[in-house]
Amino acid sequence: MDCFVASLLAKRLTIVSAFGESECCLRNLQIVPIRPIGQCEQMIDSMLILIASAFLLAGFVKGALGLGLPTVSMGLLAVSMPAAQALAIVIVPAIVTNIWQTFVGNYLRDIMRRLWPLLIGTAAGIWLNAGSLTGPYAQYTTIALGLLLALNAVIGLAKLSFSVAPRNEKWVGGIVGVITGIISAATGVQVIPSVPFLQAIGMEKDELIQALGVFFTVATVALSFNLTSAGLLTAATALPGAVAMGCSFAGMYAGQAVRSRLEPELFRRWFQIAMILLGLYLAGSTILKIHG
């Protein structure tokens, strides 16, 4: 009996000792703020530097030529991230800068009267192809993006031009809009075949620049609904988006400041050549990643 009681006392002392040690350890715990450290912090810094550089250049091109912000920034960002992630960063600065461009000029009413089929068709095409950025073939979107960048630049270099008669503007514009929307939903690029169409309907230079702002505003707003429904526009894109927006406006200001001093044709030629090289690199490197 004495042995049994002694055994129980020993077990009780062991349990009490264990709880005492645990309580002592808990008292030494501290809650500290979470912050990125080491390699993670360096990755965030390098990504923000890449975003800032891409949007400074893209903003400069838009300020100098009146277009190119989503196209250039998507191409540069897609080098180091999936096209869907790049578009989630691009979309808010693109919407804001395009809205600004929309209301610079006195042609808004005429533009809406002439381009409503193009605008509705583009929104419909984007809606019809929703999910392509995150679907089973999403890995091929970067290839399509690269090929489109190169094709658009080749068209620009070749100075291919055609004209659309006023009586055909609306039905041709509707078809062009649907095709542009489908392509845009998959790649984030809205310049094929919409920009050649806008250049073909005989607008004056200032009217064309404002029309591009109207068109890109509608396209990017429609794309933002696709991104939101896919869960790609989140709080995580707020900081990159803010950096992108600030750098976009800085680049646009610089581009507008030097627009009158540039030789437009020379600048456009070298810009198109750079886009061909970037597009081929994107398509080629992505094909190697998938099949290599």
C-alpha cells in the first residue's frame, strides 16, 4: 500500500513539474510584428523596381505617342511573371490614364456616335472569353502575348494602311470589337485589330488620340470585371498598383514634355523594333519553359 501511495505521489509531482515548466515557457513567449526578412524582402524590392521601371517606360511611350501603356508594361512584366499577374498590376493604372486621355479634347460626342459598335463589341468579346487567363490553357497566354506584340510592331513598321468607308464603319467596328475583346481577355492586349481599324476610319490626329483613350477605357474596365471575378484583383496588388500608377504619370509627363522635340517617325521605328524583339523573346522563352 505504501508503495502504491508513493507511486501516486511521484506521478503527481511529475505532472505538476511539467505544467510548471510549460507555464514558465509560455511566460517567455513574445508576439512580434511580421515583416519580410532576408531573401523575401529582397524579392519584394526587386519586383517593385521592375514594376517602376516598366511603367516609367510605358508611360513615356504613351505620353509621346498617345498609346502603348498596357502593351509595353504587359510585355515587360510578363518576362518575370504570369500574364494574369501582370495584367492585375497593369489594369488600374491603365484605367486611370485612359480616363484622363478620354476627356482631353472636344470630340467625345462624335467619338461615341461613331464607335459605339466597336465599344460594345469589345466588351462583349471580353465577357465571352472570360476565364482564359486562368483556364487550362493559361500557360499559353504569354506565347500569344509575345506573338501579338511582334505582329503589332510589324504592322506598324510596314505602315500597312487601309480605309473603311463611313457607311461600313458600324458593322465593321462591331466585328473588330468582338475579335479585339476575345484577344484582349486572353492576353491583356487591346491593339489588334482595333488600332488599325481606328486609323482606317479617317480621324484627325487629336480626335484619334482621344478615341484611343475612349476605346482603351472601355476595354480595360471590362477586363477589370474579368480579373475581379477570377480573384486576381486583391489587396496584394494594391502596393504594386500604386507604384505603377505613380510611375505611369511620371513617364507620361516626361513623354508629353519631349513630344515636340522628338522625331516621331524615328522614335516610333525604334519602339516597334524593340517590341518585335521583346515579343519574340517572350514567345520563345515560354515555349522553351513548357516543352523544354
